Amino acid sequence: MSFFMGEVYLRITFWTIVLFLSTGALGAQILQVDQAVDFSSGHFSYSIQADAPMGQSFTSSSNTIGFVQFEMIRGGPSVLSVNLRSNNISGPVIGRSRPLKVMPGTNAVLLFDFGTNVSITPGQRYALEPVFASGSNCTLRAYHWNYTNGEFIVQGKTNGNIMWFREGPVASFPSLGGLSPDLENVGQFHAVINGLSGVPLITESSVDGKSWTPIQTNVFTNVPMVLTWSNAVDLWRFYRVFYPTQ
């Protein structure tokens, strides 16, 4: 299971309890893959720093893009992001992902989200450019495979290989809001959650924003849904909602 890590918090105060609740795109969402090259055997590696400007062009069949995935071979600790450029690697930036902190020695598929679905035009060419912000060098995976809808760019020039990548829209970002304390029951409050009808949505809580404990899983039949949570007795507590995905 994978997760977006962008967070937006809303603080409310009642009695002696201060609650932080996620109201933005937090957690794994329903990802709709539009274009992808994600082979698993035989590869080349390219440095985000040394091979810049580096990226992968693609021709979308979707009218939005909300996420990008690249496969890192090694790298970190570092901070990375992805530029969405029109036409090619030197085209204007029309979207920028949220920064992603990469842990030391990372060898995994990285998930970047734009925080929203950016509007694009189906059938037109765009380019995804991984950008190094700080930290240690990172290398990404590429393959010697054909991809007829775009090209791999290394040091500003096309390359015969193709990056490991996935891109597409996010079906829906869940939201959490409409918070209100239960004045008759200390430590209990109500919240309004919006999500996709028929799709499970998980709620978790944390006392430090690092270690999370599942509270409940709901499947929406009607949205929005009003939920009641109890035992909110800590001075500080974090809450988040997200869709599970593979």
C-alpha cells in the first residue's frame, strides 16, 4: 500500500482538546493510470543531477493529470519534485508536484502528486521532469523498450531508452471537515467526510503525526457521510482519511 504525503490540517479547540484533522489530499488515492512504461527486468540508470535536464515526454489520452510515478534505483536523503511541461523538456511549466522527501538508500517506486488534477489536452505532447532540490544524488530507472507516445530526454536530448513511469488522474481526493464537538459527551466529536460512493475509505489517528492507528473503515453509499468519533482525550491528536490502493 502506498501513500501521498501532502497534508493540510484544520485546528479546532474545545474544552482542553486540540485536534488537527486532514482536510486535503492525504493518503493513497484512487489512481487512474493513463500512460505507463513499467517493465521489471533489464534496466539502465540515470542521475537526476548529472543528466539534467532529464525527463520523459508522453501523449496523454486523459484530460487531467494528478500523479506521477518514477522508479528510483538508489539515492537519498534528498528532496525531489516533478515539473509538468507543455510540449517538451524545455516547454513552459504548467504544473509542479508537491516536494517529496526521499529517505537514505531508497530503492522503490516514488509517487508524486500535484495536489489536484491539472487540466491537459488529450492527444497533445507533455514532458515530466524530475527536479532535484537538495540532498544526495538520486538515480532513476530506464529501459530499452519502445514507447510510441513519447521519448526519454537526457541532458536535454532524446535518448533511445524509456523511463520507468506512470502518470494519470486521481479519481477523487477525499475530504474531511464540518467538525463539531458533542457538547454532551466529552472527548467525542462529529465530522463530515466526502469520498467516492462504493469505495472504502480509511480513517486513522496519531498522537505525533508519525505513527498511525486505524480507527475505522467506511464504504460510502451516500455522500457526504457524518461520522462520530470518541475517546479524543489527548491534548494533541492528528487524523487523516485516505483511499487504500495497491
